[in-house]
Amino acid sequence: MTVGSQVKQTLAVLKGAESTLRVYSLQEQDKKVKNVYKEALDAVDGITKNLNDRLKYLEYEEPQYKQN
């Protein structure tokens, strides 16, 4: 498995985690718990953005990692 495909796979998993956290956040009634979900969602979102930037860099530097 190439580095590019590993990053893409990780991004897919993180997007799934974001979706799950978003659903839990919307379903939660307790404001404190809801805030915990939102903080976790923000953290995962930041990681996702960083990995997207890394993937763009990989694709720029290493053309073989470009998506088809």
C-alpha cells in the first residue's frame, strides 16, 4: 500500500468519524455532553484538513499519488 493510498484511507475513516460525531451531537440533549461531541468534531475536522493538505502536497511532489 502506498503512502498516498494510506492517507486516502485514513481520510475516509476520519470522514466517517466526523459523520458519527455529528449525529451524536445532534441527538444529545445534555449540553455538556453535546459540547464534548462538538469539541471532538472540531479536533477531527482539524486533523482532516491537515491530512487533505498533506495529500495535496504528496500529489504535487509525487505525481504517482494523484487520484485517477
